[in-house]
Amino acid sequence: MNRSATGLFDSWIVGCATGSRIDTDLCKRVLSAPIRLYKPAAGLIHHSDQGIQIVPSMSRKGTPYDNAGTKSFFSTIKLEMIYQEHYATRAQAQAAIFEYIEIYYNRQRRNAAIGNVAPAEFRRRF
């Protein structure tokens, strides 16, 4: 299973973790690095697909405004990468996901939600 954390302001993927189970540990691994790096104020909103592992995001089921960016990202990575390849091992899949996010998605892929520029360019301009 995959989990990611997306910055709604700039569409930057701030955290990602993979594992064989969706559990509290997986959610903690996704959030720990971005929290250490960005030090968000109290009230941080996150989304974990209606999961019960940690306190959920602000919207109720069927009102996806706070998780639309995450849903969009998962749709994009599945269509552009995951469904196009066969991974022999979990490690191979994890490496491909990391490369897609860190090299391509955050730095090169244009995103319509932020003015048709890559998240890195959007951050640079801001």
C-alpha cells in the first residue's frame, strides 16, 4: 500500500511511504519527515482515505475538498507510472515511486492546479 502527503498550496508531494499493510506505522512514516521539515502549526489537515489509523482530515465522507489533491496525485501516478510497469520486487516498486515523485512529479511535471508549471517552479516563483 502507498500513502503520500501533498501540499495543497503548491501540489508538492511532501511525504511518501510504502508498506504491505495500511496501519498506524505507515501513516506515521508518511507524516514524520514533512512534520520535522516544515514544522506546521497546530491544526494541520491530513488525509488518509477514511482510515482509522490516525485522526482524520476535516471533511466528512463524501465531501472530499481537503483531499482532492491527494486523490488527483494517486490517479496521476497510477496512470502515468504504476499501471505501465511490472515490478519484480517491492524494493523495485519503491525505488520507481521515489524517483517518480522526487525527480519527475515535484520538479518537472506541469500541474494545471498551479498554473501549468511544476511544483518546484511554482515554489521558486512564490
